[in-house]
Amino acid sequence: MIRILLVDDQNIMRQGLQALLESNPKLKVVGTAEDGNSAIKQVGILKPDVVLIDIEMPGMSGITATHKICQQFPKTKVLVLSSHENQTYVTKALEAGAKGYLPKSTLAEDLEQSIWSVYQGHSQIESRLFEKELAGVAVSQSTASVSQNGASSTKKQLVENTSFKFISNTCDLDDKYCQKIETNTRNNENELPSKINKAILKSAFERTKYLMKFVLSKNQRLSIVLIMAIVVAGGIVTNFLITSKPAQTSAANTVEKPTIPNFVAATGYIEPKGEVIKVSSAIADARVEQLLFKRGELVKAQQTIAILDSRDRLQGELKQAESQVAIARAKLNQVKAGAKTGEITAQNARLEKAKAEKAGQIPSQKAIIASLEAQLQGETSVENATIERIRAELVNAQAECQRYQSLLADGAVSVSKQDGVCLQAKTAQESLKESEANLNRIVTSQTQKIIQAKADLQRTVTTVDRQITEGQAQLEAVSEIRTEDLELAKAELLEAKAGVQKAKANLNLAYVKAPSDGTILEINTLPGEIIDSKGIVELGQIDQMYVVAEIYETDISRLKIGQPVTITSNGILQNELTGKVAEKGWLIGTKDILGTDPVADVDSRVVRVKIRLNPEDSKQVESLSNLEVDVMVDVSS
């Protein structure tokens, strides 16, 4: 089976070629690329047998890519498939190392045969292009062969010991032409040096006969002119074989020594120093109230980035905790002082104060709970009504869809009309799902608020009741100072102080702060929104940018710290970036960067390697975090 890499900047062309070639069980498309840079990377990764490449592509052209592929991967054959039939393109492509050149008007069966021929080491050029170059063959002292599919080999490949596929037993031309060639060949055969294999001359004769047959079958009116040109070319070929040096060993008999490329190709992505940090909140289901920075602004470590909507509530809890400290301290002083004139009156006053506090706070908090429950009921009712309406619309849309499907089957309506009606049913279905999800969100969010409010109420009741109980007990024991009373007062003061520390810690959570110096790269949560798994902002130290490359486990042993790296990206980066390998990962995992190639191996095992960009290149991409890039590591050093 021949493994093929398709390279064309037009997606529809790649898809069409892939479908065409894979209809042949002996051909397999192992990958696709849309420009020269990605083609070189794919060849290094996929190791295809044949690369079918276009010429005009963004970035690196097909001819430049062909030259690099042939240099770095000599076992991979390149076949150019282009809309250009200009002879300049043909010459440049072959000089770059391509094994053949076909126009995009080539028939499907001819393309498949040409791929097989190139895979077997032969060279291919479309017949019309060969006819244009026939005179050039004589000038360059080379021959060309035409295979059964209408493709022919070129002068440069013959000089480079390329073997050719041709048909030597099908010549049914007019006898006078074949006899003339054969007579000239036999007359010259005796003049060949002893070291020249006479089979070469016979091969040239057979190719010339077949070319004449092909031309006659294609265009009878032009055949005379072309036959004369072929006869002249045949004589020149014979003279060339007589006067040239002994033929070199055929490439078919030469055993190539495997060449290991001096680079490792991979995909990667750009990230700032220390990776991108997602700054979030430790409070579950928190909502952002204020956002203090904009995208692109610098922040310092521990600087407040956002304020949550729980701040006011937590500030109230802190004040309450501080008041508990004051009460506990006063109680301790009271125990130390012992009974004094008016102490009973004072204790009564404190007790009444606690009762008044209970009478004031509890109704207020109950009112809050009632308001939340009413809000939940109202929003739920509205959303339920919306859901019922959408369900009715869905039922009607589904019925309409079924009716139009029946009409379509009877030919009463067009497919587009039926698709438009059925699309309404799908839209209604999606709207229903969205409304149900919104209802669930409302119920969950409001229920959580109600639970929290009830917890606050219970905490207030518990606290105030405890204060009242303690006040009553203190009133009874005001005239007596016991060691137990003194120790208890001290413990209560410590507990109150601990409550203040806890309240301060909780309040501090309402202020989301930067964990380190950096730049705001992205804002994921705006004021009024609930914080999700993406966090509030993404923070990074863009003063030094890195590339994280996914290196295949089979190549990781070739990488060393300090090796130079070249980074490119299709259409995004105007210039190549450079850097050095800075850190090799310790774990082997699967690829995170899948790209758009439908035949890519998503289960490949890779090691993540960090590449430090040079300062000038780092500045260039400081606003391109997470950009997917192509990486080439020079492992020759």
C-alpha cells in the first residue's frame, strides 16, 4: 500500500483528492497539509511514500517545499499536481527534485498510475508538457519516456539514474517509421563502446517507438511533424549514448543508506513564563461585583483584581464578630472587678440589650428569606410558562416537519422548504433545552441563597440566645468571683477573637487578588456574572514567552537543552521565531493539540518540551498566548 500526503491550499481540492485516491485499496492518504511549512512537518512525522503537492500556496511555495523535502527526506517521492502548464514551472519543479509534474486536468486513472510509477522510482510528466519539451530533450542530451497513462519522464531524471516505466511491445506504427528507427539503431549499435550496455540503446529505441504510437493515437494531423522530431531525437539519443561515459549503476539497483533528518518536527502552542494562570475565587458560586482591571493591564502580586458580591455580607459578619470581642472583653473585666454598686443594674442592661438585638435582627433576616422565596417563586413561574410555550411550539413544529416530509415524499414541496420547516422543530428543541437549563440554574441559585439566609438567621438566633443565656447567668453570679468564672471569661474572649480572625479571612476571600506579577491576558467573568471553571481572569508574565512543543516519544531522546529551534505559524506570524530548548518534560502523555487534520493520530504519545523564545521574538508574540505553532528543533548540534 502506498502512503500519500496531500498538499494543497484549497480544502475542497484536498477532500476531493482524498476521496478519489482512497477509493483504490492500494492507496492510503495518511495526512493533508495546506502549505509548504506544514507539509515538511507532516513528512517528518508521517513518513509518507509519495507527496502530491500543488505549487501556488500561501507562505512557502510548493517548489521550495519540494526542494526541502527531497533534501531532508530522500526516500519520499514528490509528484507535482498543478494548474500551471508553463514550462518554467515544470523545469523548476524537476530541478527541485520532483519525480514528476502533472496538470490538474489529468484523468483520475492517469493520476493513480502516475503515483504508482513515481512510487516505483520512475519519473512522470504529462504528455502535452513532454511534447512542448521534445526539442529541449535533444539540446540537453537526454531522453524521455511516455508511460501508458500519458505521462513521460524528463531529461534531468535520466541523468540522475532514474529508472523509467515504458511499454516496449505495443508498437503498431507504420512500418516505415519503425524500420527507419530500428535501422539507425542497429547501424549505431556496432559503434558503442564495449562498456556500454547495449540494452540501453534497445531501451531508447523501444521508448521512441512507443512515443510515436502515442502521438499518432492522439493527433493524426500533427503526427508527421512529431514523428520527424521523434526520429531526430532518436538519432541524437543514439549519438549521446555512443559519445557519453559508461552508464552509471541504475538507481533501481542502488541500495540507499537510510538518512536520519537533522531536525525534529512537532506542533506546539505559545504561553507566557510560568504558564497562563487562571485566577478564580475560593467561594463556590460567587458572583463578580466589581472588576478593577482591563485586558492588557499590568498587576502586582497581591493586588486586588476583582471584588465579589459577598463583600457586604462578610463585612457585616466581621463587625458582628468584633462586637462579640468587645462583649467578651467587658465580661472578663467585670469578673475581675467583682461585684460593685450598680453592677446588677448594668448586667440587666446588657441582658436587655441582647434581647433587643434578637428582636431587631431576627425579623429583618426573616424578611430577607421571605423576599428570596418570593423571588424564586416568581422567576420559576415565568420560566415554567416559557417552557410550556416552547413545548407547544415544538409539538407544532414537529407536526409541521412530519407533514412536509410527507409532502416531500409526494413531490409536493422542495427539499429546501422541508429543511426550513424541520429546522424550526430543531430550533424549538434547542430553545426548550436552554429554557429548562435556565430554570434549573434559577432554582439552584435561589435555593442556595435561601439556604444561606436561613443559616444566617439560625446563626443569629443561636448567637443572641447564647448571649441572653450568658447574661442571665452572669447576673446571677455577679456578686461572686470564682476561678472558674475568670477562666471562662478569658476563654470566651479568645473565642470571640478567633471569630474576628475567621470573619477577616472570609472577608479577604471576597477580594480576588493576583497571585503574582503579570498582565491580564483575558477576562472570563464580567461584573454580575457567576464565576465558572474558566475563572475570572487569565494572568501571565509576558515579559518572557515560551513555546510548549509536543515531541513524539520516539524523538525525545534526540533533544538536548540549548538546541536551536525555529517556530512558524500558518498566516499568523509574519516572520519565523527562534528560540532554544529550555526544559524537557518528565511525563509521557497523549496529544493535546489535534489540529484540523481528520486523519491525524490523536493517540500519539508525546513529551512536552518548553522552548524559550529569543527576547526580540518574545516581544513579538506577547499578545498571542495559546497560538498553535509548528516547531522545528535542530538536533544536529
